[in-house]
Amino acid sequence: MLAFYQAIQSIHNSCVDVFFILLSFLGSEPTYILLISVFFWNVDKRFGFRLAVLFLTSMAFNGLLKNIFHTHRPIGQPSVRSIYLSSATGNSFPSGHSQGAATFYPYAWQRWQGQKVWLGLGIFMILGIGFSRLYLGLHWPADILGGYLIGALIVFGFERLDMVLFKLSISLFSKLLLSTGLPLLFLLVYHTREGCQMVGFVIGFTNGYFLEDTFLDYQERTRFTPSLLKTFVGLTLFGLWVWLWHSLTERNFWIYLPVLILGGLWTSFGAPYLFRRCGWEGPLKEKGIATIRTTGRTDQT
């Protein structure tokens, strides 16, 4: 195994280091949250909601599995060169970066079926992110393969569940109760810093989406300029909010829970409301006219 690391790390130089650090950064959770937010605000909010629920659920299970298996990373092993240590939080198996890529990109492909550019980009990111964790000396090969397998299984299971659960007729109160209660139950067994971050954002984002879908019905698709404004303002205000509480969350990670509940509410409800008030919204649908969503379903207004 150590000979394997020596082989792949023998190509290292400063430029290659920067390239794989960048790939690894692009496979981190904040990057996916950014992409999901941009997608939700500008492209397809319903598909973006499903993508967010799937990805955040996968990452929550990843943290839980890390605590269960409790395997050590190759950091500190003889002949293993480990860099970008700030991205190596928690235990080793399964790799969160590889599981995240194997969750996010295969499901996102459904939105652009038949477009080979997006398929090629996704394959490159999945393989590149996984390999970057080996090159950086932060994971064992079994961690990467395990992350790929678990991510694929979660996507498969979510798609089967999506066919049933998201088509049920459930009252708004029941939706809010479930989207708050289930994540909090999960937090009972995954009460860590990462658990509070994930559960907080999931609660806020899902509750905000159900409120938005009921009371706001925000129209996401716009031209380039308003989309650029929405992205800049939405992400800037979200970043400022998290930064405002950073010092307190460093001392007590439980504060992440209310901070990111409000951050999730901002992403799925507060920001769309602001965009409507600013006139950065797509054209409203005429009442009573059915429109074909990009997911291929017909919704009645």
C-alpha cells in the first residue's frame, strides 16, 4: 500500500499540488451548497430542492459512518506525503469527498440528460476528486471506493423513494413537522460539529422550500443579468451571516444549529422573496395555465 502512495506521489511538484488541492476544494461541502443555491435561484427550484435533500442526506450519513467505522487516515504513515490537512476532518472511511461527488453529479445528470459535455464534466470531477484525496495523502484507496459505492447506493435509493414520497399529498403542517423532526432525531446519534451544520441547514432549507412553494411560488428562470445579481447578493448575504457568528460557533459548535437553520431559510425562502421585491424574478405564470417544468412534469397553478 505504501508503494502505491510512493508511485502516485512521485509526480508531485508545486503546480500539480495546486491542481489537486483545487480539485479537492471543489469537492468540499461548501462548494456543493454554493452550486445548489445558484441552481435553486436561477435554474430549477424543484429539482434543486431534491438535489439539496439528497446531497445533504448523503453527507450526514457519511459523517455517521465515519464515526461508526472509526478508521485512521494515512497521515503520518512512513513514505506518505500528506498536504492540505485542513480538509482532513474526522475519520477516514468512507471518503466524504468521493461520496459527495458520487452523489451530486450522477443525480445532477438527470437535469441535462443527453448532453455529453455535462456527462464528461461529471465523470472528470468524480474521478478527479477521488484521485486528489489519494494524491494529497489524506485517504486510503478503500475509502475512495467505499465513498463511490455508498454514494451510488444513496442515489439509487433516493430515486426509488422520490417516486413515492414526493408525490404524496401531505399538508403543509405535516411537511414542516417532518422536515424538522427527522433531522433532529438524526442529530441524536450524530451530535458533532458537522452534524449540527448539516442538520441546521437541512431544517432551514426544507422548511423554507415548503413555505416558498405554498405562499410565494418564486419563478427562478431569468436572463443573465438578474441571475448574476441574484447569485452575488444571495451568496454575499449568506456568507456575511455565517461570518457574523463565526467566533461563537468556534467556541460552541451547537450554535451552528440555529445559525444554519436561518441560513437554510434564507436560501430557499428569504432570498427568493428579496429577489421578487427587487424585480429579479422570472415572469409569473398566468393563473390557470399549465406549464411544463424542466423535469418533464406538468404543474397546475
